[in-house]
Amino acid sequence: MGAHRATIAATPRQPPVRHSFCALRMHVCIDYRPALREGTGVGTYVRGLLAGLARCHPEAEYSAFSASWRDRLNLDRELAGIRPLDVRVPVRALDWLWHRHHWPPIERWAGPVDVTHSPSPLPLPSRGARTVVTVHDCYFLRHPGDVSGVVLRDYVPLMRNAIRHADAIVVVSETTRSELQDLIDVPADRLHVTYNGVSAMFEPMPDAGSVVREELGMDRPFMLFAGRREPRKDMPTLLAGFAALLDRFGDLDLVLVGPDGAGWEETWSRVSPAVAARTRLLGHQPARRLAALYNAAELLVLPSRWEGFGLTAVEAMACDTPVVAARAGALPEVLGDAVEWFDVGDASGLAAGCTRLLEDSARHSEFVARGRERAAMYSWDRTARLTYDLYEKLAL
């Protein structure tokens, strides 16, 4: 640990320019690390939020903080107005120091800051900035055996205390607000519901079929799952539901997009040869190709045991692809009547919902229209405006 401290201490400070909200501009520092590598739901959130802030409130200054020993921060054109803070330190060591000792403060690299925002439940340490954290769901508190890595090591034991000390907590649904109030004694006035958005890149794409055919070699109809293959997503129910569809739909494949998670290897080892032969496993996909996959899919299936929002379902809807989902967590709140619902863990119900959409073209069209209308309710610009209002109240 001493070596890690020396490495961090050796990192040069940024120029000590004060960006006071009152005198000049409000300076907000946002932890960009979840979006540094392969995108996750939290990574999509932080990137969408920053892009929306840059578009809707350019009067403030924003810094995107990143820390990694090997991965460098490269902000694209949409984030051109964001100040990058690319710190070369071992991220595990920094997390340990931040989460347990609240050192070193973010001002070491960012200079004076008015508001810090962490897209996770643990705040960025600061000398005096107001702190905002985002909580997407509390599944890991209810089911710690289903998580691993820094979530198990730090979020589970440290989140309750961190949440109590944050100046404001953003939650992405009313469901998550209720979860937090059930699990942690948080004053209601510090909880702020701000729904996620949908990037403009997720829209109907006329050439989607040719993209997936030419870039991925896929030319058969398929149903899609997008997300980490982990216990919370209930992959056994998805695979069992797909197995029930095989005899009825002889030319239908299942495509799984996303990284492997805890327990996936064991789950995959138990599938039948017939299911394995008709299932395509894809890792993380760049945004353009993911949009093409959404568009080309017959439907998206979301069998999760719990979701704090359900971003992949909304993205699919924006691409005119209907959704079959488990009635879990915030999904009914976010998706409304635009989904073919089934009960959590009900593989036959999953298969029945898929069958209705695959066999009834009128119903398929109806759910495409419902989904398009529902997805239009969520935008990153709206997320950014509501979040900025919160920053402003805190910084005054």
C-alpha cells in the first residue's frame, strides 16, 4: 500500500484555478471511470449525463475524472466541451484509499470543485465540494452472494454510511427510491428521482440487417438479450424459455450480447446441445453495432430478477423492437404497457410472450408502436436538466 501511496502522490497537480459558482462558473467533477472501457449500464448513464450537460448547460465547467494504470481517457466529439482528468494510477489502490480513507481529495487533480458526482453509491472524496451520488438499484444489498469484485468488497459494507453522508442522492426510478427508503434511513428530501435517457443513436436503422450480416455473419432471425450474463439477469430462465421455443420456431436463434459474469460458465455448461447450437455469444459491442442488433432482432428479452431502470429495453423500443420482460423491480414503472410481461423465473411464460409476438404480426406491430411512444419519454437532455438543477441548488 505504501508503494501505491507513493505512486498517487507523484501524480502532478492540475493548475490551481478556482471556478467558483458565484464568481465565475460552477465546476462539477464527475467520475467517468464506468465509461472508460467496455460500456455498462452505469457507463452509459455517466456518458449520457455528461453529453446532456454539455448540450443543455454549457455555462458550467465539467471535469470527467478517470483513473487507470493502462487505459487512457479519450473523450469523443460529443464530449468535446468536457475537461478530461486522466490520472495514471492503479485504480484498485485508489478505490481502496478513497472508499476507506477518503484520501486523496479530488481537488488534487481537478483544482477547486463546487460539486462532485459519483455514478455509484460511494462519493468522490473532496475537501469541501458538495457531494452527489447516483444509486441505480439496491439488488447487491439484498443479494450480496450474486455480486463480486469492488461491488462486494466496498459497496456492500460501505454503502449505507456513504449514502447517509452524501449531500444528495440521485435515483433512476421511484422503485429505487422506495428501495433506499426501505433499506437505509435516508431523509426523503435528499432523494431525487431522475430517469435515465436514450441516446439518439438508438433509432430505426434501415440497413441493420446488412450490418449484422456483413459484420457478424448473422443471417437468421434471432431474439436478443443485451447485458452482463450474471445471476441478477436470470440466464437459466432465458435459456430454458428459448429451449421451449425451438420446436415451434425452427429458424430462430438466440443472441447474447455482453460480457460474462459470475456463474455464467456453470450455467452455460448445463445447456442442451440443441440450445448451444442455436445460441450466439457475443461480447461487448460498439454502439453502432449494438443499435444494428437491436434493430435486426425480432424481439428483445429481459428476464432479470431485478432492474433499477431497464435501459436495454428502452433502447430496443427506440429501435422499434418489441420487448418481452420479467415483471421485476422498476421495469413495470419504466416500461408500462409497452411490454409482453411474464413472472420472474417463469420460463414457460417467457416462451409464451415470445410466441405471441412472433406469430401475431398485428400484435408485434402494436407493441412496436407502444414501445416507440414509451421510449420517447426518456432523454439524456431531460436527465441532464434535472441533474443540473440539483447541482445549482447545492452549489448556491
